[in-house]
Amino acid sequence: MDASERISWLRTEIAHHNALYYINDAPTISDAEYDVLLHELIALEAANPSLISDDSPTQRVGAPLSGGFAEVVHGRPMLSLANAFSADELIEFDARIRRFLELDQDADIQYCCELKLDGLAVSITYNKGVFYRAATRGDGTTGEDITANVRTIRSVPLRMTIEDAPELCEVRGEVYLPHAEFRRINDLREAAGDATFANPRNAAAGSLRQQDPKITAERRLAAAFYSIGESTTPEPQSQTSLLEWLRSAGLHTDSHVQLCNGIHDVVAHIEKWEQLRSALPYDTDGMVVKVNDADMQRRLGSVARAPRWAIAYKYPAQQVETIVEDILVQVGRTGAVTPLAKLRPVVCAGVTVSRATLHNQSEIDRKDVRIGDTVVIQRAGEVIPEVVSVVVAHRPESSVQYVIPPHCPSCGTELVRPDGEAVIRCPNVAECPAQLQTRLEHFVSRLAFNIDGLGGERLAQMIDAGLVKSAADIFRVKPDDLLGLDRVGTKLVENLVSGIDASRTVTLSRFIYALGIRHIGERAAEILANHFGTLSALRGASTDTLVKVHEIGLSTAESITEWFAAHQETIDDILSAGVIVEDAAVPVSRDILAGQIYVFTGALERLTRESAEALVRSLGGTATGSVSKKTTCLVAGPGAGSKLAKAESLGITVIDEAAFIASLPDDVDIK
Ligand code: IVH
């Protein structure tokens, strides 16, 4: 293959992987493998400049629009960064800058080093300090309007926290998903029978592209800012002062910023972080190195839509090869069947890995993973290990394609694939021992009933012996029954029985969590407990009532009503086995001002007239503009005149603004 053929092959290949990554959020190769392809293309084109064409992936920034969202033309293009993969390339970057600026060979340039957060670039426009619009980078010139979704990100302030906010200020940064949140979302998706996200970056991308912002809000995305686009603020003198300004405006910036003197300091800093980065609670795939001085930046300018003054150093992905010893099928508590690769143990990114998820049958098919295969595994997003690809050259001749068996490995029931779901399930919800086992493991787990001494193994024994067929049965086991179990002596029985007794009384939120309702994690359980206060209020709630609860979406609401519709007996059974569910703090009635008619007069200090009236209405009361016999309360501030006199003559209660605010329930938002 000559250079021109190779270039054209690389372009097609890269375009294909770009589409999988950016459009489908489902890459089939690792970032490191992608970077190798791109790097080879960059090198070949550099050696053969006549072969460069406009449609080469090296000439394009980012991804095409996926449609569905309105277009936003960026005030200033959103640039991309050139990449470096070695210390030599960083030194070359520094040398280029010196040549360009005609600097002395021994003058050290100051570089601002920032972690390269592995998420999605966003641009957010603030008008007079007020959050106005958010957009993706798109192709660098035109992005997608994702205002509604970005608005839900808590670390994005809706108003800048500075006195003299600029007329216009477009800030840029990265939206990403911290590891804990990534795990929480994938756990929920697994429980719900949805395909799990391959890594936090894809989960963040999927969340930003939601048509329903409520779903985005449920995924607690984070954002960190690192640059300013179109703006009426004076240009900061350096990258470090820019970051300081962003922080002063209330915009989150990543805390691991280091100012380095000269490129050798930069290299040392990057080496130090190669190890440290795996302990961070979010993903970083490299280090962005920026000339700190703004004047130098201006002189350097940009080329091919990337600034000359910055470069992204990319850490090599943490990948290793090992062998698939077996493929196991795991049955979850909702019956979802997940294939798992049992691996020959291998150390990857400092952790011994012996299992990797294979997600579902279509993932297995796409990668064609077989028992006996040598595979490349990667700690995806440095969190859970996944199989990246198969080394087909090392495949044993006798190997056969893997197909998930048609029957449940635990109860033998034929597996089903419900319409529209990616996941295969065992439909034998009531009796499948594997489902019962995982349901009960969840029921007794730390955040649920937290029963000391009752782990998976003991539960399995109890289920096998027929002692426990449901959650309620746990509270009915007798010491004598337990004594009959293998390797269980009196001491252990005592401990178990006292552990079970000690957890008979639970808080409402733990109880809700313990039920293992799809979509209900620890936080949702807490929200429900605080809202409804009692189990009886929750078990009788309709979907309509549930969706009105702040942060409970439609699919969650439906899953709750469906669950309770099918499990009223289960609950009664648990209660009759002696479980006591403590009520949560009595929720505040939303209608405490029903029948009350308020009038506001005079000046208000903390509230505006409109917001005070809106508050009254939100609590079920009425707000009117004039005092009459029907008025029940007049809120009078300084300067009150005729309305106050009339109210007094009619004997109507008169209070001031402070007393009005004090009379409201604690959890009312006062703006
Ligand atoms: S600066 C001209 N700083 O990396 C300025 N980018 O490979 C361009 N990224 O599109 C961006 N962390 O999505 C910059 N601290 C950081 C970054 C960062 C992550 C992403 C960003 C950018 C991509 C370029």
C-alpha cells in the first residue's frame, strides 16, 4: 500500500470511528487505538502535504450535528487542541513557540497546566451575568442548543456571583460525569433493563443530548470552566488570572492547576500525574498545557483551528491483554441477565481484574468475544473493566461464537427479551432462586436493612434449605431452623438472630430503598420518604401524584406505581413479620394557606410584590390588590397608607414582611 492508499484507508477508518464515538456514543475501539490511527494520518499528511484535502479528519474539529436540537453559531469559533503523546513532542511544542516568538534559548516560558477533563466541551453565554444559553461545540463553528439540559447542571450558576457582571460573557468548559454518579446511573440502568454506558464520557454525552431535561437533571453532571469566548470583559492578562476571574464569577474551575516554569517542569508535572490521576473521582485523559501569558498567546495565534499556544498531552490508555476463561451469565434482582467474562487475572491500572462486563448479546456479537479468546481489556473510564477488542490472531481454532443460553442458569425458565429492551430477562420473578438471592442481598444490604452477619453466602444457604422464600421470611426464621444449616453453630445463630432483631425497625427511606423498585436508588428513596412521610401515603400514591414530586420523573413514577400494584401483599407480609417502618418527618402541607386572602402593601425588602403573591398562591392561598371584609391578612411594609388604615378599621390581622416570612414553612424557597 502506498502513502496515498494508506491515507485514504485511514480517513475512512477514522470517519467510521468518529461516527461511532460522536453520533452513536458507542465506540468500538479505545481512545488510544483511535489516537494511533489519527496520529499516523497526521504524520503521513505532514510528510505528503500535497495529499491533504479539506475532507480529511485532520482538517475538521469535532463532530457533525446529530440533529434534533436548534443550531447555535458560536460568536468565536470553539477551537480544538493539537495532541502530544510523548515528552519529545512537548519539547518540540516549546521549541516551536520559542522560534515563533523569537525568544532567547534560555528564557523559560511559563505554562499553565490543567487536567484534561474527559467530558464534552460546552459554551455557556451569560447576559448581564444571567445564564442565557448553552451550546455544544459541534463542528467548532456551529453547535447544538442544549440550554435546557445544561440549566439542570448544579455546578453551572444561573447567575454569576459578581457585582458588575459583564454585558455579555461566553464561558467555555467541560461537562463531565464523576465516577460515583456514573456507577449510580449504570446500576439504575442495569436494574431497569437498559443498556449500560460504556464509560463516563459517553454517559455525559447521552445525558446532554436528552430531549427531556428532567432526565438530564436526574444524572448529576458536573462542569468545570477553562476559557472565555465572546465577551465584553477586559481580556485577562494570563490563563491563571482568567481562571481566577471565572472562579470569582462563581464558575467552577478544576482545582488541579499548576503554573510551570519551562517545559521541563511541565514534563515532570505530567509524569507525576500519570499515577495520581487514577485516584481522582472523575476521568482525565491527559494534561492541557497552555502558554500562560495572554500577550504571548495573542502573538502566537492559531493554525488549522487549534491555538499555537496550547497542546493536549494524552496519557496512554491503561490496557492489557488477557484470556477469557469462561463466559458466565448473571441474573440480577429484576431478572436481567448479564453476560460476564471470567478472565485470567491480570493487573490493569494498578488493580487486579478477573471479570469484565460484556453488557449484552449484541455487544458480544459486535466484538465477537468467545471463550478462550485473547482480549484487550481496559478499565473503562478507569472505573469498570471492559473488553475492548479480541486479538483474533490468537484465537484457538476450535472456538465457537458465544450465544447466551436460552434458559435461566438458575431456575431453567426460558429467557425472554421484552420488546424494546436491550436486556434479556428471566421472567420467573417469583421463584427464580438467583433473583430471590440478589433481591434479598439488596434487601439486607448496608443502605437498606443493614442486617449484620447476613451476607450472600448465608442467604444462599437459607434459600437452599427452603427457610426463606421472601423478604418477610427473614424476620420469621427461628434459631432452631438456622442450627440445622451446614457450618452454623450456636454463636453464629445468636449473632444472626440479634442482627435480624436489631434491624426490625427501619426508617422509611431505608425501607423504600430495600424494596428494590426499579429506578429507586438511595437518593430517590430519601426524596420519597421526605415527601410522603408515611408508608401508607406512598403505597397509595398515584402516578400523577408521584410525578409532581420534585426530581421524580415519569418512568420512575410509573415504576413505583407498577411495583406497588403488584406487591401490596408483599408489604403486608413484611409488616406482619414484625418489621416496623418509622415515619419520616411529617411533610409540610402544600395547602397551608387554603382559604386565606392576603393583601400586600407598602415596601417589601426581601421579597418583590410578585414573588410574595406567588408564594401565597403556591401555598393554596389567594393574593388580591385591595382590602375588603374578606381579606384575612394584610402584610404591610414601610410607607403603607390607606390599605393599612382600612384593614385596621375592619379588624383584619396586620403583619410585617418579616412575620410573613417567618410564618412560612421552613422548606419554602424564598427568592
Ligand atoms: S482548552 C483553545 N482546557 O479537550 C482552547 N480544553 O482536545 C481549547 N478539554 O475541546 C480547549 N479539559 O473539550 C481546554 N482544561 C482544558 C480542557 C480542555 C478538557 C477538552 C475540550 C477541548 C478538547 C481539546
